[in-house]
Amino acid sequence: MRIAIIGAGCSGLTAIKGLIEAGLTDVVCFEKSDRLGGNWAFTPEEGHSSVMETTHLISSKSMSQFSDFPMPDDYPDYPSHRQILAYFEAYARQFGLEKYIQYNTAVVAAEPALGERWRLQLSNGAEEVFDALLVANGHHSAPRHPEWKDAFTGRYLHAHAMKSARGLEGLRVLVVGAGNSGCDCAVEASRVAERVDLSLRTPQYIVPKFFLGHPTDTFAAKMRWLPRPLQDALQRLSLRIQIGRYRDYGLPEPTFSPTRAHPTVNSELLDRIRHGKVRPRPAIERVEGQTVHFSDGTASEYDVVVAATGYRVHFPFFRPDLICWEETMRIPLYLRVFHPDYPTLFFIGLVQPQGCIWPLSEVQARLVARVLTGKVRLPADWPQRAMQEAERIEKTFLKRPRHALEVHFLPYLSILQRAAEGRF
């Protein structure tokens, strides 16, 4: 069996490892850049990676490492992007993964071929056919821009293009969006800018990285066995103890439970707000030149707007009539991996967990390898289950584009682990 993998980021690396450990060694991983690491291969100029110069993990070391390859003991609780890239490079060396990677080779097109195989057209002009295709190209490289983008006549950039605060010295900056990227951008800009405003369209849970001296996500892991309503109540209580009420910071109070939305994990933003370095603003109503009008009737002028407005679920190598999920909340994949129409197509890492992606990608890859080798058989009705699963996710989380890929980390990990053992 000849197998192709698209992308040599964290998900692509663990996909290679999962396949070769199952005895599937005719594997080629196509990576369009000249290095592995995907989103964690930082570049000072705009490219595939969305990390900034100062980016650190928002999930703790103990909750982010691969199951059989712990992070170094001297790594901090929240490692930097440089440390994470070094970790992936060491992972590839330890398990001999790089010999399966073909660098500087992008997949231009991927189409079904006879016998449920896949025909790939490559950037070097070659065309190759594979028996199975694993897609691990990530989902933080195709920015989603706001409708008013072209109406702003100052400097506009998406958070994807913001690599540092250099160039913002003494300027009036508006950051749009209070997700993890938006809050990071606001904090960094506030170190040098004359003024930084942060526009929120909807309420957002902003969670400090530590609770009682320990990484916050380790407490969430300890509560995994409790009923969901009790987990929500305890999370609300812990946040009230840590930070008080959001309205004390000029932020809107969330009216939904903490587990219904992707949290923003940031220990600096609330501090910057209370020190007057970042000022919360409501949703944007319209933009005229360099003047931004807000929903509360106020308006301000800005030199720079940073749009932290998320990313599109983008597969440039698939025809839109084949697979296109850019404008939908419903992505019909069984276990977030298996496509009901294409039994030899698999998605690795196409999730947005309330936690870290890599441990999930690791088990996804193991499951796919066991399916391909016949050690695990999917339920007969798995295409129907894919649609049911999409409906359930749509009801579980707030109906916003950023939640189309959302999963609860520990429950989803348990489901994958059982599936890899043939228990569905």
C-alpha cells in the first residue's frame, strides 16, 4: 500500500510515525517548505506559520507532549515556539521520520482515481498515484478577513502577518477579536504603541494560565470525570476567584457555559487592561477611512488595525466541488477523521481542541494505521455516524465559524483511544 501525507507539521510527523510503526512503510510526506514543524516553524516574514516572535504554548507541557516522547525536563510549563520546534525536530530524529519527507514539494491538486486511490499533482511537475491520502496541512494558514477590510485606509494586517510589535511604536492600534491570537497581539502591541484598543463582538472567557500555582489545564484534566454541569460550575467559580467579574475590566460577561466556546488562555491581557495599556471596545459597526465606528455610538481614529478574525478551513489542493468547508459549521467527518464519501481519505489534526492538538493527532494516526492494516474495522454505519456527529458538534458549541472544528480534549481523546482498540 502506497500512502501520501500532506504536510510535515506536528500532525504530519505523527502520521508518518503511526503508519511506519504499523508496517506501512511505502509512505511519502509532501512538505511545501524546506523544513518540518508547520505552524511552529517561525519565520520573521509572513508565510505558513502564524506564530509571533514571542509566542508560547497556551496548553501546558504535561498536557501537550506525545505519549512516548516527553518534553525535556528543563522546558518550562509553557514552552516557546523555538522550544516546540526543537521538540518536533528531536521527535523526527528519534523515530527516523525525515527520510519519508519530500521537502520543497507542494501538492497542487489531489483528485480521486480508479480503485479508490488518489492522484496527486505536485509543484515539481510530477504526477503520482497513491492508495491512501492523509491530509495534515493544518488550519491556521488561510486568514479570514472582515467585510470592512478595504474600507480602512490606514495600515491593515491580519494577526497571521503580525510577527512582532516592531513598527507599531507610538501608533494608535485597534485589535479586532479577543481569541488567543487577538489577545496576544493586543498585549504585544501595548508594549510600544501609543494606544491599543481591543474590539470584541461577543463575550469571551479569558482564562489565566495558572491556578493555585499550577497550569490551569491540569485542573481541567482532574475534573474530567465530573458531570458537565458540575465542571462548568467549578470553572466559573475558579475564574471568579482568580479574576473577579469580567465587567470589572470593561469586558462583557459571558452568558454561556465555559465549555461551549473555545477559551482564550492569557495571563497578561487583564493586567494590561487594568494598567490602562489596553482598552476594551465593543463590536465594529462601520469603518470610514481611518475612523472606526463602534456599536455603542462611539468612534475613534487608528493608524493600524490588526484583524484577529480567525482562519478558513482551507484545502487549496481539492476542487471546491470535491471538498469545501470554508463557510460551514457542519463538517461531516466520522471521529473528525473519516470522510463518508472517500474511504481512503483521512484527516489528521483537523480539530480545534480545548487543549493541545498533537496528542489527538497521535491517536488519530494510530487509528488510521490500524484501519488500513485491517486490525480495526469501522462500524458498518460509520457514514451515517459522520453526519450525526457533525450535528451533535453543531449543537454542543456556539454557532460560530471558529467552533466548526471544536472538540472537548479529554472526552475526544478517550473516544479515539477506544476506537484504536476497535471499541466504538
